[in-house]
Amino acid sequence: MSDPYLVITSWPDLEGAKAQARSWLEKKLAASVNILPQMDSMYHWKGELRHGREHKIFIKTSEHCLATLEREINAAHPYAVAEILFFRIDSGNADYLHWISQSTT
């Protein structure tokens, strides 16, 4: 069984986020995807303080899908530098963690 992971990214528009979520799920790169409501983001970019609106995306996946999922996010992402953060899930509901593993290729 591959270790479960939580992957966090963001997307500027809801329709784009939903389209990507469907793609990841159809390709079995994700067991589940949560798209949070639009939020304000503030950040440094090219020496300037900027702000924008985006949706935070939480992806539950397995370790063996991480490299492919990262490539998929980078290829489709509209930002020059996509937020892609990986967190190994060390504990939780054993049945849920097993389901993540079984739901991803």
C-alpha cells in the first residue's frame, strides 16, 4: 500500500479548478479533491507586493501518484510558478487512508 498524501495547490478560477479536479479524479491521480471558496491572497512577486483571488485545492492521493500529479498541475496551471505542496499523512482513520490508496492508480 502506497503512503497517503495531501497535496495543496491553488487556482485562480472556480471553473478551471473544477475541470482540473475532474481530470485528476478521472485519471485516478486523486481519491478526493476539495475546492475551497474564493479567497484573497497576498504575496511577493518580482519585487512587488501583489494580491489576487484564488481557490485553495486539497487533493488526497497516494505517494506513487505524486510525480505525475505534479507534472499535471504544472502543465495546466496558469501561474508561472504553481503552488504545489506535499504532506505525507502519518495518521488518521485507517479505513479512509486505505480508501485513498485503493482509489488511486
